[in-house]
Amino acid sequence: MSRACLGSKTAIPGPSGLPVLGLVFAFTGSLTHRVLDKISQSFKAAQLMAFSIGLTRFIISSNPETAKEILSSSAFADRPVKESAYELLFHRAMGFNPYGEYWRNLRRISANHLFSPKRIASFGQFRRMIGIEMIKEIMGSMEKNGEVEVKRVLHLGSLNNVMMSVFGKCYDFSENEDGSELEGLVSEGYKLLGIFNWSDHFPVMGWLDLQGVRTRCRELVARVNVFVEKIIAEHRLKRTENEGVVDESSGDFVDVLLDLEKENRLSDSDMIAVLWEMIFRGTDTVAILLELAPFGAGRRVCPGKAIGLATVQLWLAQLLQNFKWVASENGVDLSECLKLSLEMKRLLVYKTVPRVC
Ligand code: HEM
């Protein structure tokens, strides 16, 4: 939780950090959560701890009960919009949109249309097919390399899965130009949102864009716009050819938004932002959850939780049913690394033995 300029006199304990810079050093490594936990212990500030970075005041909790209270309270339902999130259009999508009418409308569309039980079930066959493709990919990797980089297989599987739900398209990422363009867009977005951006906390440095975050975000958004606009145009054309008839349960997210376009007054740029966020949010979260990970809680709880769990449970069952998993010579290293999400620091590499011939 960060609140700009709450004022310096506060009863909440915490370190004052370096003059002007504050606690900036805690955020430059990859284990920020561990560093903050240690500091909170030394200040006996598990319930609440306050500190600053430049002009931003942070208040954090290391206590599950307090964290739950904060997450459920409408007073804390806004997310601070980092420069990268703003530039990448996420302020027009759900994740960084202020708690208000537009955000509530998107949550309603998500609950009633995008992630309704009927729609989640309608993608079931496709999820199973991707699981089978991943099994083939694992067998191929064992034949070629004698081991499997689990994250790579899961990442491509997740990307295709979310592409099908959102755009109704399936890609071969090794051969298809659109597929590798999309993979590039998502991974550049992850890098940009995960960067500790000095401009967020030191506005004077903002206009200099020393880390090049703003420039890279703008370049990325231009590519995202072209990519998503083309897909929306293809859907519009198909709907004109079919005289607007789309099977309600089998349509993808683009169809849902086009159906609701007038009723919800979503402009094309709103739709691009919402669709892009879904692709972005639904890709690595699924891959990471199979290795570690969470869904958040309270008002901002993940709206894709049900589809995420349906996917993770099915793929886990398929992968365990088809293979015995044996750790490679280096064993399993559970060291973590905090990027946009908490990830494993070293790639999970396994050998697999087929259970059935
Ligand atoms: C299984 C894997 C998934 C995990 C572990 C996960 C986790 C999360 C977490 C931790 C949050 C943040 C909650 C907060 O800000 O307090 C979140 C938000 C969100 N997730 Fe997921 N997610 C998953 C799958 C998905 C999928 C498949 C989609 C969409 C296709 C999705 C869309 C979103 C959106 C739009 C938000 C923003 C909600 C808001 O701020 O109102 N997620 N997710």
C-alpha cells in the first residue's frame, strides 16, 4: 500500500531510511518482501510499518489479519498507478482503474459474462487439448535434451490458452509471426511493470525518463494497439458476415465486449485496454501458480480465479497422470525472486518418465 504524502508525523513505527531517498535500497534487489519483513521484525512493526521512498509514503503489514482487513476495506480499494501501468493503458482496464463506476462496470462484465461458469465450461475442451500439446512438448524435450524446462512449456501453454479465451485464436509460437509478436508484447510488458521506476517516487526525475521506461512503454503500446485493433476488426468483419449472430457460450472475450459495446459505452480504446490486460494477467499467473503462488483477496480479488483454478487443476492432473517427475542432478532450488509476481529464481528443470507406453 502506498499513499503519497500522508505526512511525516505518524504513530506507525518504521525506519526513516536515507535522507531524501528513504528506504530505496530495499526495492533495488529481488527480495524486497524478505528485506521488508526483516526490517518490520527489527522495529516490532508486524501489524503496520511506515516508511518513505522519495515523495511516496508506504504503509505495509506483515500480519495476515491486518492485511485481510486492509484488502477488504473500500478505503483501500484503489491501486497506486505506477507510470508504467498508466502508460501501458492499465488505468483504462480493471487492475489500476480507481474504485468507482467504470471499475464496477468492468467487474460486473467479468463476473456475468467473461468468467461465468457457462463460459469457463465452454473452454474446457480447449484447455484439455492444450494439456495434451504440453505432454507432447515434454516428450519432445526429453528426447532432444534429456530434461524439461517446466516454465517454458507452461508459459507457451498458458499464452495459447488465454489467447483462445480472449481472442479466439491459437498460435504456433515457433513458426507463426503473430505468435512471436504476441509473446514479445507480453514479456516486454512484464519487464516494464516489474521495473523499480525512480520516476514514480522522485517526480523531479520524471521528465528525464532516465531508465527509458516511458519511451519503452509508448513503443510497446503502439504495437499493442496495432495487434489488438486488427483482431477487433477481424471480429467485426466476421460478425457482419454472420449478421451479428454469435453463439453466446462459445464466443471469445472480444465477442462479449462487442455484444455489450453499446450498453456499456466502451470505446475501442477501452476495449483494447481491457483485452490487453486479460492477455497480460492470464498468461504467466497460470504458469507461476503451478510452481508457487496466490489470487489476492478482498475487493480487488482476481476475477479470473475460477478459470485460473480450472486450468491449473486440469493441467496438473494431466501432467501427473502422464509422467513421473524426477528432479534433475541439481535438485530443486526453491529460492525466490520478486518480479511482477513472486517467481522461482532458478528455472525448474525436471526429467520425466512416461507412466504408460
Ligand atoms: C491462475 C492464475 C492466476 C493468479 C494466481 C492470479 C492472481 C491475481 C492477483 C494476485 C491479483 C491482484 C489482486 C490485488 O490487486 O489485490 C489479480 C488480479 C487480476 N487478475 Fe488474476 N490471477 C490469475 C489468473 C487470471 C486470469 C486467467 C485472468 C484473466 C484472463 C486474470 C485477470 C485479472 C484481473 C483483470 C485482475 C485485476 C482485478 C482488479 O483489480 O479489479 N487473472 N490476479
